[in-house]
Amino acid sequence: MRTLTFSEATREAMEEEMARDPRVFLFGEDIAKQGGVFGQFKGLAQRFPGRVLDTPISEPTLVGAALGAALVGARPVLDIHFADFLLLAMDELVNQIGSLRYMSGGQLRTSLVIRAPDGAIRSAGAHHSKSLEALLLHASGLKVVAPATPKDAKGLLKSSIRAEDPVLYLEHKALYNRKGPVPEGEVLTPLGQAEVVRSGEEVTLINYSLTLHKALEAAERLAAEGISVEVVDLKTLYPLDWDTVLASVAKTGRAVVAHEAWRFLGFGAEIASTLQEKLWGTLKAPVLRVGAAHVPIPFSPPLEARVLPQVEDLVRAVKEVVTWR
């Protein structure tokens, strides 16, 4: 088992899929010349001449080009510098890419991947720090993944490239330098399959992306106080693995859903609502949610930290559901 950074695992996935399938190509702003804004594509342009392409700064044009390439049989992987800029291409993304397979009765296939770095890091301000999964998940026709580890960065990207549906691949910017084990050879993480990454008995902590690492730290702190926490990494936000989530919460009887996105109308609200519908007679406490405050992400480092959910917030929420009467 090797140790790779999240960024290295991402690059390895792209290299393997481009070598495996000549239909796969990569394009976006500053991809070929600079290797991507976070350096996650370095060397690919030299390895695959003509298949790693720099583009103008025009997100609607890029998303439309990805759709056009997919419709004629290619397997495009589009890199958007920041997930915030997906908002510029919502018509192409929601009305076209998310709808065409259904509207054509399956005759048109939109097999493409749009990679979008999301989340807050190093005081990037409100234009470069958003987590927009709730908006993207609300629209039908799109698969949405959010890896948290280098192993899943590789495995989910490879599975996304091979999928028959369009996939939004959300990768938190703070994860690029995080290291973790990645097996040698083929690594494929199935879409739509969550994982219990830490077993526990008293409460289930449901999360994804960067928040997984905060959840695991919170679980360690709580274990020292005698509270047993089960941690579930969703990995794929749609289709969501309800079987794993429901089984875990049915076992523990309590749940906290945590994510970096805004708590108000966030993705956690859908999970909490479904848990309370499906497990009403089993739950020992209300399902609590942890997320960002409903304000633009501040530039100020202390304010940014105050707005975003921290480990202490997860610890507090778990203690509340465990002691609820």
C-alpha cells in the first residue's frame, strides 16, 4: 500500500483512464500550460499531446462544449477552477446535460465529468469558497460525488469517467495535499456506495468530503469521554446509499449530519428529514444538523473559522443527541 496525496491520486486516475480509453480527454482553464490551478494535472499534457487542452475563461462555453463532445461519443473531463463558477453555466448544466438523456428517451448519452474544487481555504472570500451541492443535487439527472480520501479521489474519479450519466465531481480544495493509502493497480470506488469508516454504538455521524476528517477527530475526542460514535462517509451524494445510512442509524438510534455547506436548506436537511420519516419509531433523539452559518463566506480568517463548522461543533451536537431526553 502506497501513500499518495489527494492531488497525486487524482492525477494517477486521469493518467490511467486516458491511457485506457482514447475517448477520454481533459480540458479547462490553465490545464495544459500550468497543470491546473492546484497543480493536479502536471505532466498530463506532455504524456497525452492534443488531449489536454487549455480554454478561454467562459464557463457556459466550456460546459456546453463538454456536452457537445459527449453527444458525439467522447468522454470529456472538464475542470472548473472553482465550484462557485458553475453558477455561470446552470442552464447548460441543469436544462441540457441533466435533461437530455431523459428527453431523448435514452437515445442521447451525456457521459461526462465536471470536476469542481469547492469549499473554503486560506481566506479566498465569498467568490471562491462556496459548497453548492444542495443546489446541484436539487436538479435531477446528475450524479454527484464528493471524495474525502486519496483512495476515493482516485476510485471515484475513475468510476465517474466510466459512468453512462453526467457526474459532478466535487473535491474540497483543502484536501489536495492530504496524504493517505492508495492500493497499487486498479482502484474503482462504486458510485452510490457509502462506507462505515468507524464503528460505534451510540450515535451515527454522517458526513462527506473534508468534513469526514473533522468527524473522525470528533469521534476520537468523544471516545475519550466514553461516547461511542459511528462515522459514515457518504462518498456519493446522488445516488445516495440509503441502505448503509439507515442501517447505521437504526443500530445507534441517534444521528448527526454534518457538512461544510450552509446548514439552512442544506443537503443535511434532506438526510435528516428522510431519517425521521423512515426511522421515526426507532430514533431515540431528533436528528441534528451541523453546517455553515447562513452568511457569505468571510475573507477574514477568524470570521471564516467562526462561520464554518469546526470539530467542536460536531462534538457539541453529538453530546446533545446522546443526552437528549
